[in-house]
Amino acid sequence: MKHIFLSTLVFLMAIVANAQDTEQPTLTIKGTSSASVKPTETTVSFRIEAQGTSYTGTINELIRRVDLLTSSLKKLKFEDHEIVTSSFSVDKNKKYDRGEWKELGYLGVQNVKVTFGMEKKTLLKVLNETTDSQANPEISISFGLDKERQAKLKNELLQQAVKDARLKADLLAGAADYEVAGIKSIQYHEQSGGGPRPMYAMAESAELSRKADVQFSNFEADNLNFQESANIVFYLQSAK
């Protein structure tokens, strides 16, 4: 019985050793790609605030200011679906003064934004029209890619990342007298970013109104940078 047990153990060890000797070698490579492109659209964001001593009064004042801003944008031929509102909130307004919190009534906030093509004239019209509005918004400007161009660029970068990984694999494998025999796995993680890039933030709309024509008369937006990557495990075999 002892002899049978030892024979079986030796047989199993031989199978494991043989499997280790015949396991196909692999090479893990990270392929990368990047691109710098001109933005195709402009987003102007407005933050509107209203203060009041009562909750209802604050809401009514906030709605009034949002309506004023919306009317200004509609004068520039923006449709209702192009004027996007978000982040509506009304909270107690407090101020820390001399070691204690003091209640100052309520503070209401509403964000509004419009997005359009990279047209300098349209941008100037939006700024000049809205800075004169009694809504008195805080204004920020950002630039990005439209969804169609962004999707196309993403696909191009993914293809380039895979090609980059294969080129690296061929180079490294060849230096070790191996060659790529196939792919074992591909891992891809979604890259963050690609949204509008903030370029200007103007807290004082009155000051912006005086400077808008000067600031944007010779304005050119910076390029947007995108990148993608993929981790690929390649099978290798001895070069013949």
C-alpha cells in the first residue's frame, strides 16, 4: 500500500512539473494613445442667487431672476430645450461672526447653462446680453467636444492604444528571441475627462460686461487633451 501511495505521488508531481514546463509564456503590455484637438463647442454657465427673509419669498425672487436670464437668452434665439437648468436649492443662510453663527434668512441657488458651437460672435452676444440682465448671474465659460466628435475620437484612440501595445510586444519579444503568438486577455478602464474644460470664471458680471469685448476680441481657446490606454496580455512562442 505504501509503495502504491508513493508511486501515485511521484506520478502527480510529474504531471505538475510537466504542466509548468509546457505552460505558454505571456507578456503584459500597456498600450497608450493621446490626442490634442481643438474644441468644437462652448458652454456658458450661470449661477443665480437670491436672498430673502422667508423661504417662499426667496424662492419667488430666485424664480424671478431665472426668468429674467431665460428671457435674455431667448432674445438670442436659444430654444427652451437649449437652456438647461440644474442644482436648484434653498437653504438657511448663516454667517460666522465673532465666535457664533448668525442666521441671515435664506439663500436660493439655481444653475443655468447654454451650449453652442465655437462662434466668437455668439459668445460675445451671450455675455453682453446676460451681463446687463438684472438676474445678476455669476458666469463661467468652458470649452469641449460635441458628443459625435468625442465618440469618434475615443474609438480612434482605442484602436491606436491596441496598436501601440502590439508594437511594444513585438519589440520586447523579438529582443528575447520570442514572437507574439496571440492574445490572452485585454483589460480596459474608462478614462475620465473629455468634458468641457473651464477656461474663464467671472464672479462679477458688471466687471465682465466692461471687459468682454477686450478679452475675447483676439481670443483663441486652448486645445483639449485626450488619452486612452489598454492592458493586453500576449501569448509568446519561441522564434523559429
